[in-house]
Amino acid sequence: AVADPGQMAHELSVPWDEVNVPKFISLAALFSVGENGILYPLELLKTRAQVDHSAHSKGGLTGMVRLAQNAIRHDGFRSLYRGFGWYTFATLPSNIAYITSYNFLKQRWTAHVAPDNDFMRNGVIPMVCGSVADILSIFLWNPVEIIVQRLQIEKHRPQYRFFEHGPSPQRSPRFAGVAIIQHVLQKEGWQGFYRGLSASIISSAPQSAMWWPSYECAKVALDPLLLPPQGESSARLHILHSAAGLIAGAVTMICSNPFDVAKTRIQTQTETYGARTAMPTIIRIFEHEGMRGLFKGLLPRLAYSVPASGLVSFTYELVLSLSRIDNHGHPHQ
């Protein structure tokens, strides 16, 4: 069926069946590296804040600034990018698997829903598709996240060093990453790379389940608040996508922080108050550190994830637009 002009005028995203998938994957990979380069230092600081579980440790923005100052003072600005290469290596395949499976599932399931059923189209289907796509991508992401998180903290906290005699100060993250792989295989076997997998799923899948419907609903809610464009306005859509992403990111991060703390603790420490799975870890953290412990790293996480969410939503929609197939079956130039 051909959409009517009124429907096309209010199109807020490029339909997946109008996207050149190989071009989309190539552009998404390129933009992903750029996003990581901008946002990685905040991800590193968030991880370090979450594993610092001393009762008197500074939290919030003050703690984040202090962590950054200490890292730069002792190891230079480059230390804020420790593990960046491994992080990027992990991000590319998992992100591509995530976004392509999400769009594929959404297209297939939306085709069976009435056009006026906004509850299913903007709520239920994005929630389910986001969860399924996230679980699929976690199996690619989890092993390298183990390596990245240990790279991020092994020089920051000496008691968390994962080498028998500690890493050499001259050892580059590339070779340190190889040493961590050898260490995990020797001490835990291949199962060690899936340490905290259940916590990752419990932390990450609900995030996707919250983010996508929040994003879709925010787009619809914000659309009439922006001045109507004279014809098609790409600038208007860019603002809409970015603002909706910011809102979705804030909602998701606040609700999911306790699970993210538990996941990080499990993956980076041999034991956490004797617990090894997500819910017992959350309970033990609450018993020993109170509610504050469950929201450790929230400010760094918001500082990282909210702008990241706006940036990702902007680039995601931009890549969709750039990958759109024209009326003759060719990608737009």
C-alpha cells in the first residue's frame, strides 16, 4: 500500500524497508567509533566510581571530578582512554547486531499491527524488540566488556590488579588486554568471559525495554510542540530526535542504575559481599552501603548516558536517512 501525503508529512523516522542495509551498517560502524571517542572517558569514570565501594568514598559530580583529576595527575590525559581500543572493538559487532536485529524485528512485527494502534507501535513492540535485540547482542558484548572494565580499573585500584605481580607501568593496554585474556582463561576458563552475564541481561535488557518506547513516545509527544516546518525540514527532525533521545536516556538511566552497579561489581571483583548473581548482590550492597550504594556512579552515568542517548538517537536517525533508498532503488548520495 502507498502511504498518503498526510502520513508522509508526519513521518518521524525512515522505515526499515526503505533502508540500504549494507550502507547502513557501514555508516553505523563509522559513526559508532566517533561516538566512542567523544564519550569513552565518562564511561571509564562511571566504571571506576561504581567499583569504589568504600562507605566514605565521594559520589556524584565531586567524586567524578576527583577521579578524573587523579587519573590525569598520575597517568596523564591518555589514561582516560585506557581500554578504548578494546571497547571500540567490542562495540562495533555488538552494536551492529543490536540495531539491525531491532529494526528487522520491529519491521516484521509492526506489519501485523493496525496503523492507528499507537500503544502497540510506540510502546509494546519497541519494548519487546529492544529487549530481544539487547539479549542477542550481549553474547557478543559481554566477553570484551570483562576485558575493558578490568583495564579501566587495574591501575586505578591496586587491589584489583588482575596480574600475578601487577602490570608493568610501561605495559600498553593492548598487551595488558592480552594478559587479561590469558589470566581469565587460566583462572576461570572460557566461562570467565561470561561472568555476570545474568546481571548484564538484567541490567541491559530492561534498559532497552525502557529506552525504545520512551524514545518513540517522546518523539510523538514532542512533534506537535515544535513549529510546523514549511515542507520537509531536516533540522526540525534532528532537533526532535536529539531531544527525544535525551529524555529517553534520563528515564532509563535513573531506573536501571542499581542493576548496572550490581553488574559492574560482579564483573570486576572476585566476590561482592559473598554474592555472585544480580539480585543477591543488590541486596548485599543495600545492606552494607544503603540506597546510596545502589546509586553510586549515577551522576557520571547520567553525564555519560544522557548526552550519549541524544547523540546516538541523532546519529541513528541520520544514518537511517543517509542510507535511504530512492525511488529508483538506489541509495541516496
